[in-house]
Amino acid sequence: MELTKDSINCQINSIRSLLDGDTRTYPLRYSLSLLDTKPLDVQAYPKAKIIYVLANNTNQILNAKAWEIQSFQPFKIDKIWDLKDNIFLYRLIKLRIEI
């Protein structure tokens, strides 16, 4: 999956969920750690180059008030995967990197 490829290439950086109250997506973080893929710390969203977001639709991301999404702006939606049952995985690319 591209999520693990991005991590190996040092491109990944964080993951986020808008599906429920676990905005930092600890179950997915744990699953990725089993694949030797470790996202950045949960406080590092502003430093990330790429974040993956689980959401029900694009508007949920574009209108998100959550710090994890707000601190990552400006971004573009680079890719969307349909995971079924109205759940999508979005890859967001940061348009400028903070130094």
C-alpha cells in the first residue's frame, strides 16, 4: 500500500481520522507499527509533508475544524481510495513546508 511506501521513502508523516472521536487514529498507527511503518508523533502534524485522513467525504476534510487538519494547511487532496461502506482514505500533500 502507498501508505507504507511513503513511510519507507520518508514522505509520510501522519494519519488522522474524521470518522469518530479518535482523531489521532491510534488503531491504524498501531497496525502500521506492526509493518515497521511509524508515522510522526501526534503533535507533529504541522511538520508533516503528507497526511492520510480517513473520512466519509471530501467536504468533511475541507470543512474540518480539527487542529490536525487546520495545522496542515495549505494542502491539496492528492489521492482518494474507496475503502467501502462510505469510508475513504485521502492522501493530503502539504503545499508548503515549514522550516
